[in-house]
Amino acid sequence: MLWVIFHENPKLQKLLIKAAYTTIRQAMCTYLPVNIMPGAACVLHNFGRDLKKNCHVHTIVTEGGMYEGKWYRFTFFPFVKLGKIHTTINEMWRDNVLEILRVSLPRTEKNAMFLGGVQRKYPKSFILTTPVPS
């Protein structure tokens, strides 16, 4: 249901790609001591394998990023809260997607109830998969 909203709105699709990159950078910067600039290729797919509406983003990400001319290595996104970090990449993704909708959808009671329902249904995250490091 949620992704149908993105499927029919090119402006939201562009923001979804931006949210994917923002989430990647936000996660790396959370775990590294500097505000790095990672490299990433983000590709939007509007359909799943079964050709049903399923707007989602695939990404290829560098293993780290640059900060003031120096490369900082980052090879794995933790899916659990570590040490003093109180959020995961999954939660960052959910929050960034919901923020897109909060800002972009008309401010109506129906939309507020919808977004609240999404947040209750997915209290920790949306589905987010990455390869397991070897």
C-alpha cells in the first residue's frame, strides 16, 4: 500500500532515491568519527518480479567515503544498535521515507492517520536487505 503512493508520483520517486542516499550517508556518519561523503549508485525500480507495483531502490555503495581528502573505510552496516548508537540503518530508512511523505502529502487528518498507522505497523523498520559480509 505504501509504495503505491510513490509509484504514481514522479516527484516522490525522485525524493525516494535521495532518501536512499541520505540514509546510507547518515548511517556511515553515525558510525564514523567524521562527516564522510560516500559514493553510491541508486536505481529506482517501480515494479517487483511479478510486475505488481512495488517501488523500491537498489544501491551499490562504496566501502567508505571521503572527508577532507582522506578516505575512511566503512564495510558493513550494523542491523543492531551498537554501543552508544541508538538507531539502526533500518530505522533511519523508515524515518527518512516517512519524512518524505510527511512533507510531501497534503496535511489532512486522513494522511496523518495513515502515516501514524504505518509507523505503528513498522515500529522498527521497513524491509532493508544487504549482503552478509564475508
